[in-house]
Amino acid sequence: MENAVLRINGMNGEACADKVANVLAGIGGVSDVRVSLLNSLASVRYDADKATPASLAGSLAQAGYPAEPAGTGGGCCGGCCGG
């Protein structure tokens, strides 16, 4: 399993953060999602054979939340959403 942190644009409230979490959780290979509305970040644990940070960001963009990988793994568990 891998970890990725995504920087997300357009989250304006809890409903947006919930939608982002639901979109990410619905992607094959994703096992854990944590969204920080305050920092506009999502931490995602995923199977690298089924998803990539770019594909996660692409799914969010299709849902109306442009996103980009903010960092991956590298000793950070991603549990704090980089905050």
C-alpha cells in the first residue's frame, strides 16, 4: 500500500469535503481517505497496482474538484493530511 497527499481546490465546506472523501473512497484500490477542509488536503492510502496519485487527482477533477499530488510516501504516513 502507498500513501498520497492531494492538494484540492474548491472545497468550501463540510459538504464539499464529504463529497471529496466519497469520490476517493469509491476508487478501486483505495483503502483509507482522510480529508482536511482547513488545509485543502486529502491523504489517501491506495494499492499502487490499481491507482496512482495522478488518477486519484483526475477522478477529483472530474467531480469538480481540481487536485494535484502534494506529495507521496517518503516516511510520512499521510495521516495528518500534511498539516
